[in-house]
Amino acid sequence: MTKVALLGAGGKMGVRLATNLRNSRFEIDPVEISEDGRARLKSETGLDAVDQDTALANADVVLMAVPDRLIGKIAHGFIDKVRPGTAIIVLDAAAPYAGEMPKRDDVTYFCTHPCHPHILEVQDSAEAQRDYFGGIAAPQGIVCALIQGPEEHYALCEEIAKVIYAPVARSHRCTLENIAVLEPALSETVAATLSLALRDATDRAVAMGVPEAAAHDFVLGHLKIELAIAFGIFPEGKFSDGALMAIDKAKTVIFRENWLDEVFSLDAVKKSVEEICAG
């Protein structure tokens, strides 16, 4: 049986992963160094934490459910304790893309990250509809990259990724650079920033006298159809002439010229992941 050492098993993400792994074909050795984390792991999953050195020595796979900025530091702390051929899975591209993973040619490095449930896909239950993060009830996509190691390890690590993020609707094979472009550049630098800007704009409308409930209904309802049109999910839908005129005029007010080139230059992406790792 494939043994998985889960580092950070008592953290918020670690508990999610442990919950999914405990009912899989994989044998899990959960590792948690904090007393609070050990208690949370036991109360929420029924699992007891195991000694870290023992888990690492016996592991076929090391799964790092630890903060993004600590991945490189923690990996350097245990890399001499794993066997040749061990697969090490990280859940974020920042540390490996910033070059912070320890040099060791006889281990595999693999990166996977959830896409989170698709905003415009119809869910089949109220529980799935309320699963905003994923990994509970709503199907989601995932992205995976084999950073180094034998090709056969891709299938093994992808299988583990599908377990920890289940239910998984789609798995996309990417490069490490692809995942770094997706996060932080696309999902955080752009999407999260625009999401908060949208909230700021909605709050401004409320401050101007629009009832809050009306503003929320209006903007979130319009956002659904506008996203569906923009991404081609609603092909028969079109922006009105008035909307197109407003969009054209707004671009020069809201966005700087060449903002896409600035955000998505690989130098900017590299700088962003280095800043994440630096905390």
C-alpha cells in the first residue's frame, strides 16, 4: 500500500486533506507538530498524529499541507530524511517556481492546486451549491504539474490530487510555469483584486442611496450573465450597444494602458512568487 506522510495534518487545509485520504486506498501518516493541531486532527478526523521522522522514513509520498511561504523552508528541513524515489507534493507553485525547493535529483517534485467549484456550473444539491471552496460536495477542476521525476509518478500524484480535492470534475496537466501564471497572476493579482473592486463599487452605490439588498441582487445577477457572455458559456447572449459603449469608455478610466503586459510578464510573476515566499 502506498504510504502518504501528510505534513500539517492538523491545519485547516490539512484536516480537509486527511478527511479525504482516510477513506482512500492510500495509507496516511498524519504529521502535526502543534498541540492544538493534534487535537483538531483527532476531533475532526479521528486520526492520531504520528512522529514526523518515522512518517518521513516510511513515506512513498510526502504531501505538504503547509503555508505557501514556508514550503521551501520546511522542505529543506526534511529532504535528507526521505528515501530515494519519494514523491513530494506541494499545493502551491510559489516555492518551486521561486527556486526554493532543495536540490535533490532522486526525488520527485509535483505541484497541484484546486480550481475551486465553477461559478457558472449547475450543482445538483444545496450542499454542493454552498461548497464554495471545493473538496466537500461540489465537483471542481484541478491543475497538476510534474516538476521533476519519472513520468509514472505523474499518474500516482495526480491520483492523490484527485482524492484530496474530491469530487474532481476535470484534471488539467500543466507546467509549473502555467500554474504560477494561474496563481498568483490570474486568480489573485487580477481576479481577487477585481472582485474586491466590484465590492467597493457596490458599497459606493449603497452609500449613494441604493438599498443594499437591491444593489447586491442587481450586481450579482448581472455578473452571472456578463461572465457567461464574456466566457462564451451563453453564446446567444450579447452585450447591448449601451453596455459596449460603457465598457469602451470605462477601460481607459479603470485600467492603465498595457496592464495585461505588466501583470503577466514572467518577470512580474517571478517577483510575485518571491514576495509570497518572503512573507
